[in-house]
Amino acid sequence: MKKMIIAMVALLVIPIVFSQEAGILLNQYGFGKTPNEVKFTIHCSGNASISNMVIYVDGKEYKRFSFTLNPKRGISTTLILDPGKHLVEVNSSEGAYDSETVIVSSIPNKEPKPKEVISFQKSNTFKILIAFIIISVIVVWLLMKRSKLEL
């Protein structure tokens, strides 16, 4: 009878010992070409694979992923959101959950384009090139004048 109880306890404890906790990590890492495009990464941060991930925005289902994400792996995704403050949540069928609050601006992204100014007057290479050309023209002129004098 004792052996039966020990076997039953072992069979109940073994799955608990070998069970692995699923973890998910949601990170917002930037915006797209417009401020409405919000870029996120989703990582499997636990020791168990996660599957059937669902993204919710403000409590409403936004996007569903039906594949399995292995431990220490991640994906990136872009969400198109209206201007304002939003709660973005992600969970998996294994019970993993994470959320992040993001604020989307209504002002378009305007990245200043650097103006490229090429000024030959300020360039040392240009000055050296001009000096070389002037010296070459003088040398060629002197050689031609000398050859005319010898004839």
C-alpha cells in the first residue's frame, strides 16, 4: 500500500517539476513612417513555447498570431493606431500576458533632412587641385616657350 501511495505522489509531483512557465514580453521600440504606425516586439521570455498569441488594443482584439514562438525567440509587428493613449496587451493560450501603454501623436513625424553643402572653396583637396593645375599650366607653357626659342 505504501508503494502505491508513493507511486501516486510521484506521478502527481513529476508533472509539476517538469512544468515550465510560459512568459511573454511586449516592447514598443518605435514608430513607422507616420506616427500612427507603432512598432512592437513580442518575445517568448519563459522556458516554454507560446502559441496562439492575441494582441488587444484598449480591450478589443486587434491581431491574432496562430504560430508557435519558441523560447528566447521574438517577432516584430506594426500596429496602426489612432492618436491618443492606448493600452496594448498580448497574451497566449498558455496564459502568458504582458501589456504596454503607448501614446500616439497626431502631429506627423518631420525628420529634418540634413542639407549637404559641398563647398569647393573650403575644401583643401580643391585648393591642392587648383594649385596643381596652375603649376602644370605654367610648366607646360614654359616648356613650349623654351622649345620655340630653340627652333
